[in-house]
Amino acid sequence: MFLLAGCMSSGEPVSWDDQADESGHGLVEREFTAACMEANDDLSEVRSRTFCACVLDGVREAVTFEKFTELDDFVDKHRDDVTAAMLGEHFAWFVEATEACAT
């Protein structure tokens, strides 16, 4: 299970909870979850949603929103070339959250 999709829209949220919908979920959370679930479409919908929520929780605990946007920018810039090794080198906190949730 690995997430390799851009996570945010061009609406440029400024915090985790910015642009919350009626459910209280911010744009970043909604778009991260959608991209994560798409990247993990080999899982059942329930497992995928659970996995993606776990990863997002781990990321939110590990880094600031600004650090997360660095990951999103990196993935956008290197979309066709991103590897697990590259993410591990630059964003170990993301890989750690992903691995912790995959178990």
C-alpha cells in the first residue's frame, strides 16, 4: 500500500481544517483521503478508508501543515518519478506513517 498522488487542490488551503465542509472535514483531509483511496483501490473501500485515515492521523501527529505541503509540492513536481526510496529520503515521516498503518 502506497500513496503516490497529489493531495491538495489549487484552492491552496492554509491549514489542516481550512475550507471545512458540513461534515467538519477540511479540504486537505478530503482531498488527501480521496487521493489515498484512489492510490489504494486494490483494497476494499472500508479498508482503504481506514488505512487512509490512519495515514493522515499519523502525518498530522508527525509534522506541521507546512511540512505536509512540502510533500504535496514534491509529489506534484516529481509525479512521474516518485519512488518509495525518494519519499523515504525526503519525507521519512510519511513513509513511517504509511508503514505503521499498513500493518
